[in-house]
Amino acid sequence: MATSTVKTKAVTARQRQSPPDADRDLSQRLVSPLRLGLWWAFWLMLVGVGLLLSQWQWQRAEQKREIEQFLLEAETLFNPLEEPTLFANVTLTGTFADQESLWLDNRIHEGQVGVALMTPFVDVNGRWWLVDRGFVETGGHRRALDDQLPNYVGGLVVINGTWQPLDPHNLAFSLDSQPEGMRIPRIDPAYWMPRSQIDSAEAVQQSAEQRFRYPGVLHLQDTSQGMDGRLRWWQPTQMSPQRHMGYSLQWLLLAFIALLFAFAGRRFFRSR
């Protein structure tokens, strides 16, 4: 009789459970799978982003290897009569037009801000070439650099460097892109033309193409004549393949860590 009374009280207690408590239990059973789904979605998204970035950096490393191999196989030319190919090693004999030197602004070399000296060069065949003669550190100051200009000596010199063609379609010169004194914002042969005597940007570009036979710039080697102690700032690639591979492995590791967090969270939700 006593046992029957206890069971009756237990049933009565369950029946007296308030409706809000029952709704709360149902809500918790529904919210838990939703939270688990959102948890997986968040971490799997991070895993996917990490894998994509890792693959991208790996592809960049492969591209840099191809460029390095291309540099090793680049042709060597002496006073060429035809346009050099990309990254060709070119040696020229002629004279610098030092009086027409300009500074290519906002260059960076080993973390230092400065400018690069750009000078036209006339070879023994009468062809004009645009030559990059190296980097001068300025510390970001906008002062004049007259004391850094080369002294005009005259006479034949032999220079050698790496040829970088310029895409004519990207040389969108505009008459509003005026240099700041002797500083120019980008490499463009049109800056060496007398713009004050030409009434249109198209005429400036056409005149520049006539003067400079080939649209491009010759970046001198550190040991070449004409560098005069300045430093070579230009590099075919700004980052080595090994560095890209390092970044690729870092992203892969982060993706793996994100996957571990996802599994750890799944155990937490199951325990609840």
C-alpha cells in the first residue's frame, strides 16, 4: 500500500510539471543540433579557406621557380639590333644622356624608401634605351637630389643589365601626370618627351615610341658601368619560392588546427 502511494505521488508530480518547463526541454533539444551545425559550418569554412590559401601559395612558388629557371636560360645579347626578349642579359656600348636623367619616385630597397636614377642611353647604332642606374635612399624626404646626379663625362661606356619589356597597352600616359620636379611616378618613356610642345597625350606617346625604339627598361647589374656605387633595387621576383612554400605550409597547418578544433567542439556538444 505504501509503495502504491509513492508511485501515485511521483506520477502526480510529473503531471504537475509546468508547461514552461516542458517547452524549455523541447527548445534545448532543438537548439543543440542547430548549434552543432553552426559550429561545424564555421570551422569547416576556416579549413576550406586555409586549404585554398595553401594551394595558392604553392602555385605561386611554382611560378617563381619557373621565373628563376627562365632567368637561368635567358639569352645574352651584345648591342642587339632587335628587341630583346623578357629578362634577356643585354650588353650595350654607347653614351649616357646624363642631362636627361630623372628620378623614379617611391622605390623600396631592403626596407628603405628612395628613388631610382633613370637615364636614356644611346648605343653605337644610334638606338635609344631607357636605363635604370640604381637606387638612392632618401628616407622619404622630398628634397632635391642634384648632388646625387652623375657628372657628365662623355665617351663610350659598356653597360650590362636585365631587360624588362613594358606593355605598351599599360602605358596610359596622361598630360595630367606631371612629374614633381625631376621625380616621375612610374616608368614611361613619354616622360622624356617635351610635353609642352605637344598638345595631346597620344602625340606624346607616339613621339616617345619613335625616340625609344623598344618599350622597356634595362636594369643595370651592380657591377656595371653607370651604377657609380648605387644599388640595384629591381628584382624579377619580390619573393623567393622557398618563402611562398613556407606560407603554404603555414596555411596548411592552420587548416589542420581548425579541423582539430571542430572535432573537439563536437565532443563538447555530445557531452551536453
